[in-house]
Amino acid sequence: MSFIQSLIIYLLSPILTLLFWIFVAYMIFSWLIAFNIINMRNYSTLRIYNLIRKICDPILDPIRRFVPPFGGLDMAFLVVVLGLSWVRGYLVPQLYIIFA
């Protein structure tokens, strides 16, 4: 196994998986805040949500400029999640095969 294959398997794939789950948490938080289930005056909830926003917003903001919301739904989020799924499911295995 080459060094690049090791990087792909042990670094790139888990990082993309973690990023995917952070985006899922961002989506759940936004729903819970929208339906007023989570109290944003709670300090620990606010800190967790701000941490997730600091990770997700730099990725979502450039996409939001080109993809408008559709009926109140953030389509930029959908583009990023589908893109991450495609990279994890198709591109990473192809990179592994290319460098084999």
C-alpha cells in the first residue's frame, strides 16, 4: 500500500464522514430551532450550535450565493450533503483505484 492510498483510507474518508455527520447535526439543530423545541438561551446549546455553524457556514455561504432557497428550504445544504455523499461514495474509491 502506498503512502497516498494510506492517506485516502485513513484520513480523507473519515474526515468526509465526520463532515457529513456535522452537516446532519446542523440540519437537525436548525429544525429544532425553527420549531422552537430547543431554547437558544441555554448556554451549552448555544455553544454547540455556534461551533457547528462555524464549521458549516464557510462551506455553505459560497453555495448560497448561487443556489437560492426554495420554499424556505436551504438548497445549499442539500447540494453540500449530496456532494459529500458523492465524494465519499464514488470519488474516494476511484482515487484509491487510481493510486493502486
